[in-house]
Amino acid sequence: MKRHLTPSAAIAQKKLPKKMMAGVLAVSLAPGLALADDAKSSDTAQLETIKVQAEQAPRGSYNAATTTLGKQKQALKDVPQAVSVVTRQLIADQGDINMKDVLKNVSGITFVAGEGGRSGDSIILRGFSAFGDTYRDGQRDVAQYNRDPFNDERVEVLKGASSMLFGRGSTGGVINQVSKTPFAGEQVEVSGTIGNNDFHRETADINQALSDTAAIRLNVMNTHDGSPDGISAQERFGIAPSIAFGLGEPTTVVLSHMHMKENNTPMLGVPFDPNTLQPIDVPVDRYYGLQGMNSEDITADISTVRATHKLDSKHEIAAQLRVGRYDRQVIVSQPQLRNSPAGTPVTDATQLGYSGKLRGSLNETQSLSVDYNGKFDTGSLSHELLAGVEFTRETQNAYSIRASSAIPNVVGSVGDPEGFYTGGYTRHRSNDFVTRNLAAYVTDTVALNQQWKVMAGLRMDQLEGTYKTYNTTTGLQTGESKRDDRGLSYRTGLIWQPTKASSYYLGYSSLMNPSGEAYQFDLSAGLSTDKQQPERNKHYEIGAKWDLADGDATLRAAVFRTEKLNERNTDALSPDVAILYAKRHTDGVEVEVAGRLSEKWEVFAGATLMDPKIDQGWANNAPTDANKGAVPKYTPKKTANIWTTYKVTDKVTAGVGLYYTGKRYAADSQSVNGQPVKFDANKARFAPSYVRADAMLSYEERKYNVRLNVNNLTNKKYYDALYGGHAAAAAPREVQLTVGYKY
């Protein structure tokens, strides 16, 4: 019987264990031995079944040689842009449980604290909002929820404008989660984690072959993440079943679904001190939220069907259909200092009040993409061609929530912030939004010879949308705006590869981002008119990539510049907000190393130095130079990270990590009586820079492992996310013990 095997991504492919090498040798020699036996005898004989067993390598790698970010499998050195890949092994070693954990390994990324009409992950990449730039398996996943890596094989980050590949958005880059899929084999991995602050997490990853060409896979997660204050917490449950047919065959079909439910008790953070301009200096175990007004309930369901057909060894067609539904309701309070002007010290007696941030929405998406990948020659030129079409429909039905009882202006003090809300709530329709986007794209990578490659791509997007607003008291429609935008995006690159271990490139890309791409239009010029022009972006990059340690590690470096025009504040529930900047840019340099530098030593490290500036701001529906030269809010000039492990013995691995984030401002404009004034950074609220340290110690056998993680080793007090009026403190020292079993 012919058995088609598809290797698991969890199995290390470069260096095979001795038992696996013996098995491969046995399979390779079996046909020859059978022929020799036939030559000796003409009698019909039944060959003895040879059972081959292979041991799964206990550890994977931090180095990813390939990526699927470009809608085709490519070597990272063939991509003329910076790409960071956080592998499954790195996620496991660190015990990462959310996207903030995962993306701490990618320099140039920071997070915004909850508020502004949003919940869930709000990411800043190279100084630009990546709210619309989160993807799963190459399709947009912009809806608002807290992403968990329990069903991720890896997380890929493509940096720089990439609208040619992904369409609208994509100024600072794209974050793409790659889902786990079934493979032809058997695997069971279960783990349980306990830690301080009432932390526990349970996961399971089970793969079962149904036949030679079919398999099923199930990933399950349950997490309770408490906090030092004993009130705020995150509760998540996820389940992701999938089934694959045709593994190893020309036609493969994978059906999958991911369901995740959250019931969180949030705390937005603490207000800023008007004297120090930093977050108020209070203990991290003190809860600054209004109890009874502190719930976040989100349900996400994502169903996907993917079919691929190999026409031959060089040509493939793939189609992916996805339906997503995201239901969220957020009832949360923001702490605010009362009667505390600058010059008055903030003490435990300073009055504290709250304002309600209450909202909800139902988002639904339907997306279909069809891609062709082909390799062919024209004369002496070798081509790798990608061509595709994409259709996406997105809807949002948003509502505001009103407290039925008045929220007291003063409910406590800085030293005793305990406050309760015991009233009820009513829901009121806020706005509806529907968009339809049709796109076609093509990109060709041409090998001119053994050393030189040229890449060029073009994408056309047409986005049609309708936005309606309603009176949140009467429910009557108050406005409607329609928009039809179309435009081209470009991408080109020149690659020089003088050796197999080195690659140098020049890259350029441009981006058209239509006005209605993120569930809103600019209605500030009137409810019936949308005069805001599409965003325009340009990205320039020069870089190099090198293989190290015989290909077990990679080193890359890049110098870049990204420019953006007509940038909007894409606040999903604030349609009266126009744009943030008429023009701004980010210049920067970046380095990263990932992989195994020796048999025992592995590292994942990076650093990004940026010079982000506003060239021209926007106020009162007109350009302004009041904040010219200011650093865009939430954007640090310096970020760096290093995580390294060393195999003390064949079974014991020790690891340590350091993470640095520079100073970040909570605002980049100032006004007096509603009119913009010259920006003064010395009067702007900010979160100070910080260095955080982590550590890990693990013991691994073939079938089980025990791992101890200590996060924030030095118990550093710092703020890992901020917004205009508050900043969120990171967790103090966390100690977590994980026990896992696999076969």
C-alpha cells in the first residue's frame, strides 16, 4: 500500500534522529530488496509489512526559513521586505498566552490601552496603527477580540506598506496568524499551567489520521488570568476543530472552525498625574475601576474552507472561503482625577471619579480569495508568478449602552478608589456599516540569472460602502453616507544573492487606503457628504539577509522610510472624528537574528531605532503646522528584545529574555479653547521607558516536559499600553509552572 505522508510542522526537519534516519533508510531500500527477491523466485510472495516508527524531535527551532505571507510559500531571503516570524517553539518556551506576549518578540511594536471605541488587540507597528492589519491565514481578521495563540503554528509580521498583497490598511505592516492544520500522523499534546495571581491554563492539541490521505485535528484552550488586585481578570475558552482530505494528493481540502469566548473583568488603567505627566504612582494591586461597570464579553466564530489543487509540480490553484462572526459588548469605566490641576500634588486624598465607556457591536465578514501560483521560463528568465482575485463583504451593527442610573462624579479617592455601580443598562442603535471590496492582483518574481531577481506587483481595489448613523435616544436614522473608492497599489524589489547564504535587496511599495475601510467614514463635513480623500502611503527599504550556522540561523538588517498622507482616526464608534495627520513619516533602522547558533545555543533578538515625525497635522477640517515635528503618540523611538536559551544537558534547557521599550507620548497635539497651539513635548503626558526581564527553565523527555517561567523577573513596575487619558500597568512578577505530555 502506498502511504502518503505529510510532515508535521512540529517535527524538526534538518537534523533527523538516528531512529528516524534508520526508518528512512529502510523505506528507501525496501523496493530494491523486493526486486532482488523477485529475481530469485518467480513464485508469488507476499512481502512482510515493515512498520516504520519515527521519534518526534523534542524541540523545534526559532528560525523560520520560509513564509506564506506573500500568498505563496517563499524563502524569507526572497522577500524584499523585513519579515519577523515567531515560531511555535518560541511561543511554547515563553508560555505566551496572547498577542501582546507573542509580539513582544518583534521590535517596533507597541500596544494601545483599551478605549477609543475599541476592545481587543490594538497594535502600533512602526508608529502606525495596525488595527486593520491583523490577518489569519492571509485573510483579514480585523474584528475586535483578544487573540490567543493556542491554534497558531506561527505568527508572521511583514513590515512596511504591503497593500499590493493585502489591500486596504497595511501602512506599518501586517500581522498574520498561521493556523494549525491536520497532517498524516498521530499526535497528542496536552498541558496544564498554574501560577500566582490565580492563573491557570489548559491546552490540548490532538491530531489523528483517518486514512492514508485524511486526518483530523483538535485544539482546545481554557485560560483564567487573574491579577494582583484580585478583581480584574481575563477568562477565555477556545476550541478549533479541523479536518483535511487529500493529504499528499494533488487536491487537498481543509475545513476548519475556531470558536473563542471571552468573559473578562477589565480595568483600563490609571490616570496621569498633571504634575509629573506620568501615570499616578500607586500600587499595582489597587483596583481602579467601577465595580458593576467592568465587563467585557466577546464571542468570535471563524469558519474556513481551503482547497488547493496542484496542476503539476510547478503550478497550483488555491481557493479559501471564510465566514466570521464577532459579537462583543464592553461595559467599562475610566478613572479620572477630580479637582487636581497642575501644581496641586496628587495624594491618597485626591478625589477620583469615573466615566462610563459602554458600547457593543456585531461584526460579520465573508471573504473569498482565489490564487494561482506558477513557475515557468521565458527564454533565459525564470518566473514565479502569483495572480489572484479577492472578494470581501464586511458588516457592522453597532450600539451604544446607557447607564440607567447616574454615575457619581466622585466615588472615591486615589488612596481608596473602591466604587460600585448597581444600576441597569439600556441599549440604543448607534450606526450600521456595510462594505464590499473586490480586488485583483498579480506579482512576478523574475530570476535574471543565478544572482539577480526582480519582483514587481500590482493590485486594484474597489471598495463600496454605506454608513448610517442613528439617534441613540429615539432610534431614528440621522445620517447616511455612501462611498465608492478604487485605486492601485504597487510593489517592486530588486534582489541580489551573490551566495546561497546571503541576500541584499531594494524595495518600494505604495498603498491606497479608501476612506471607508475600517467601519467608518469621515462625516465631519456633513452627514450626507464624505470629502475625505483615501490615505496614500509610500515605503522605501534597503536590507540584507544572511544565513548563519549552516542555515540553522538567520541575520537580517534593514533601513526604511514610510510616508503617510491623509491619515484618519479609524475609531470604529466615533464617526465625527476626521483625520489625525495630513502627513507624517517614520525613518528607521532594524536588525534581527533568529535561530540556533550552536548545537546548544538558540536566540531570537531584534532592535529597531526609529525617527517618527508629524510633517503636518490636522485640526478643524484643515491642515495645521501646530504639531509639526512632534513624535506621533504611542510610538517609541527605540525598542529592543532578546530571548536566548541554552541546553545545559540533553534534557535541561535554561532561557532568559530582556525587552526594552522607549518613552511613549499619550498625545501629539495640544489646544487652548478648542484651537490648536504649538505642540510642546514638555507638557505632554507620557509613559517612561522600561526594561523587563524574563527567565525559563525546562526539563524535556520524549513524552513529557516540565517548564518553569518567571515573567518580569525583577518585579519591575512599568506601563505596556497607554491611551490619551490613562495608562495600563503591566503585571508584576509572575511565576508559572507547566507540565506537558505528548506522544
